[in-house]
Amino acid sequence: MKLLLVEDELKMQSALKEILKREGYDVTAVDDGESALSEILTGVYDAIVLDVMIPKLSGIEVARKTRANGIKTPILMLTAMSELDDKVNGLDSGADDYLTKPFMTKELLARLRALLRRNVQSADGSLTAGDLSLDVQGCNLTCSKTAQTVRLSEKELRIMEYLISNQEQIVSREQIATKIWGFENEAEYNNVEVYISFTRKKLAFIGTDMEIKAHRGIGYRIQPKNG
């Protein structure tokens, strides 16, 4: 899971980053609202830990702009403010949950896990798009129309997970490369095309009405055929 940590207190940022990394998260940390929004707009993060009191743009403003851009990534807002109105403002701005400083590490991790579970689209833990159902734990992709199932490789699974989670928008080749391989270079861009091709063959095999559509010069989207 890729997390964005937005915290301008550098000692706090360093400590939180280390804690999250020990839990297995891939963490990028920034210390101001403008940098945070720039990172968020890449669309590669699974969750955002966002402090309210940060320079350039406040956490409230970052959350509002995130939602205004159609990005639904879960946001856990950190605040030193305990007044009810401040918490309400945070939630109304687009945050999914809040945690008041000081907090216990166990509570932070528990709230993050809860947010990430909420981001799964169906009750049985699968992700769905049209007649497709992706079993992330089992690495299986099923077409409800044909009742056919195919097993995906790790990279195919992560590509499908990313496309289905962002099915309302087109994701760029650069976003996929960063999300799946962790950094951007020409070799990884070529890998994206190779694995998109592999994944399309799996879709054809199970007879789905969905396809990975290439939008020239923009990127890819999972959508109905002829949609």
C-alpha cells in the first residue's frame, strides 16, 4: 500500500514515517499543502495521512481540492484541535476520519486499516467493474456473465486492482508505472504496455464485456466495450 504522509513537524514526520514503513507501507512524506496536493493529483496513493496545520495550503484546503478533482483516496486527518466544529469542518472538507493529537500509534494504525478496508467496493472483499469481480486475496478475476475465472500474475493483479479502483477516470501510463513499479523511467513505461497486453488476453479468455481501453495520449481505463 502506498501512503502519503503530510506533516510539517519534521521530528513527528520522521517518527510516523518509520512507524508506517515498519508496518509494510510504502510511504512518501511532504511538509506543505502545495506539495501534498501535487502528490495527491498523481492518483497513485492508497491513503493519505494529512495534518491540518501545514503551510501554503491547510489540510482542510488540501482535502477540499482533492475531492474537487474527483480523487476519492481515503484521508485520515490529524489535528491538534479538539473542538467539535473543527472536527466537523475536517469531515465536511472531504476527510474520511480524523485523529486528535496526541494519539497512540496503535490507534493510528487501526484507523488506517479501517479506511483501507472501507475502500474495498464489495462486501466480500472483491473489487467489481461491470461483469468483472477481482478477488485480490486469491489473485483471481471472474466474469459473472460467463462464470469463467482466470488467475492473474502479481503485476496483472495490481494493474487490474488499480484500474478497477479508479474506474471512473483515465489513469496515465506514468501513474501505472509509479504505482506498480514504484518509480518512473522508460523501461517501466514499456513494462506497462507489456502487462496491459497480458491482462487484456486474460479478459478475452473469460469473455467479459469489459475492456482496458487505451485513450490516445492520455492513458488507460477499464470500461464496457464500445463504452
